[in-house]
Amino acid sequence: MCLGQLGSLLPHVVVPAILAGFLIPEWHLSGAQAGLLSGSGAAGYMLAVPLLATLTDRIDARRILIAGSALSAFGTALFGLFAAGPWSGALCNAIAGIGFAGAYMPGLKALTDRLAPGDSSRAVTLYTSSFSLGVGLSFLVGQLVAEHLGWRAAFFITAIGPLVMLTASVLLQPVEPKPSAGRLLNFAPVVRNTSAMGFVLGYGAHCFELYGIRTWIVAFWTFVVAKHQTVLTPLIVSFVFSILAMPASILGNELALKLGRHRAITAVMFASGAVALSIGLLSDQSPWVLIPLLLLYALTVPADSGALTSGMTMAADPANRGATMALHSTVGFSLSALGAWAVGVALDAAGGPASASAWTAAFAVLALGILLGPLALHWSRTAAGSA
């Protein structure tokens, strides 16, 4: 399933990977338009995942996984064929996002349905952390293919990736879930579960920061390279930034197992906000000043991911686990789309991506987003304690 997910994620950040070098100059995009284009995949995901993930409480998640993987490949290829501007590009990207909604959380449900009873924290964390390796490969392949074969070819090549997850899904043994007595899109029991909701809302803050930086990391380092010549290209920086997330997420979950989830996640989020502010304030400095901070940020941004998702799965009522995953993903990807757009708006408002002050504003937005996570966790613990 982890290998399948690497395939699912191959098209995932091709749009952010080629924004600065190809789409922004060719389509004359503002920061807000670029953010909306990049966030359109998350928006398509957000619209589809409530139904698709909740269906996994009623039918084998493997079936949804097969259909979602096929649609993801189709939407990605469609972008390469027909996208001619921000709106047609956003439509194609949204279709791919809808397909991914049938692959990520249904994939997690298909995995957990086939695990032996007991603590699945490490298995869930391995699956969620492999997300980051897949994103790193997406950055790498997207930029390399675009540079050598053109940006449209980047979509054709990466569209092959979801077919790997489709193959993995076909090879899974069928497992039918126990029939659920509740209504299909009834999220009321999930919302009442304040223990799970703390992780869901915390995940939203995490996704705001994560997708905000993933959308704009190539553009930020393009700005740095334009001011200070360096052998560290945007391709190298974005790839390394992404793949560091896998060990960071695994280690973050181990820290949560030792210190307690709420305490560990809160500490990571405060640290991440502080690093984001530091990068923003030093955005016009030498690459050798910024690289250590970016490497640290590459660790703090994803370190809470596995702990948040595994915490959610364990806090969820087994009868509503699919619905809980659906809400978790809906909140997360809604705020992913918002994060990509909000950073673009901040860049426009403060002088554009060629301005150091604009990047200070952009990283301040990321810091503000992640610092809402500890508030959600504190509310969850307080509400659960008084229940």
C-alpha cells in the first residue's frame, strides 16, 4: 500500500513544481491566481472525500481505491492535453483531486481494515509518512520532465503513477466492512467525539502550513537564487525538503508515543511557527543562512502529521471510522487549498514574489496558520475532560 501510494502521489505537486518556471510566466498569473490554481486539486479532493471516505464504512474501500486511482490518472493527463490558462487548468487539477480523494483516505481505510487488531499507530504513520516521499518524487519528476520535455509532458508522465495504486488495489484480498446502521453523510457522531475532533482540527492547521509551503517552496527558492547565486537549485531544495518529511513524521509519532500526543504535537507546532517566522524575517539573506532554517522547517512542518492521523484513527468510534477519516480529510484539504491561496494573496499584497518583504508576509501567514493547531488541541482536551 505504501508503494501504491508513491504512485498515487506522483502527479500530486506537479502544478506547484512548475508554477514559478513555466505556468506563472506563460499564463501571466498573479500570486492569488497561482495559489488558486495550485489549490484547485485540494478543492476537488475536499468536495469528493466526504462521500467517498464515508462509503468505506459500507463497501470495501478497495473498490473506491480502484475507481479513484483511474480518475486521478485521467485528470492529470487531461491537464497536459487541454489546460490553456488558470481556469481550464484548475478544472483539470480539480478532477485529478477528486480522483485522489478516492485514493488517499480510502487507501488508509483499506489498510487499517486488513491490519490485525491492536495498536496500528506505526503502520498508519508509515503509510502517512510515505506521502512525503511521494511528494518529493513528484517535485523531482515534475521539474525534470518539464525542463527536458516541456511542462505538458510532466503531466503525461506522472499520470502513469496512479496506475501503480490501481494495481496494488486489485491485488488486495476483498474485505467487506460490517454494515453501518447510520446515515451515509451523518457527521454528527464524529463532531460529538471531541477527542477525535481535536486531531481533525489540528490536522487542518497542519495542512494549511504544509500545502502553503509546498505550493510556494519552488517560487521562494527561485527568489533566493535570483538574489544570490548558488549551486542549490529549486529542484534540489524542493526535493530534499519533501523527502525529509518521511523520517520527520515517523520520529514525530515516536515522540508522541513517549511524551503523549497532545504535548508532542503542540511542541512541534510551536517550533514550526517559530522557524517559519525566522525564515520570513531573514528571507533576503544568503542561501547558506536560509538552508539550515529550511532544513529545520522541513522537519518541523511534517513532524506532527503521523501523530495527528494515527491519533484520529484511534480516537474514532470503529463504527464511524470511515466518516471520521472523511471529516479529517475534508478539513485538512479545505485548509490546504486555503493555505496555497492565502500565501499567494500575502505575496501580492506585500509586493510580489520578487520582494523580500512579500516573503516575510508569506511566512508570517504560514506561522499564524500552524499556531491555530495548539488551540484546537487545548479545546479538545478541555472539552473531553468536562464531558
